[in-house]
Amino acid sequence: MGNRYTLNGDKFTEALNKILIVFNDSEDVLVALKFFYESVSSQHKDPAITNQRLLELLKALCMV
């Protein structure tokens, strides 16, 4: 499960993928994770948006 969506094939990607299992009952975390994946996998990547969405994901994780 940890390597389901390989963004860069590193440990960070593996940890992000495990969020689906660990936080599967937190709607806020799952929504933030979805938005982050969308920004990373977009053809027109904007680093500012990607960074903002990563911060939102981290905040959602801390709130649980």
C-alpha cells in the first residue's frame, strides 16, 4: 500500500500513501491529501500551490 502512488519513489511518497490507511476515518485529512495529489500530478504544476496544499495536509494531520 505504501508504494501505491509513486510520486518520486522515495520515503516521502511512501509515507503519504500510508495516510490513506492510518487516517481513513478523517474526512479533512483525506480531502487535503486528495488536493495535494491533484496539485502534484497536474501537468501545470505551480510550486506555490503545491506548497500550500502540503501545508494544508500537514495542518489537517495535526488536527486529528
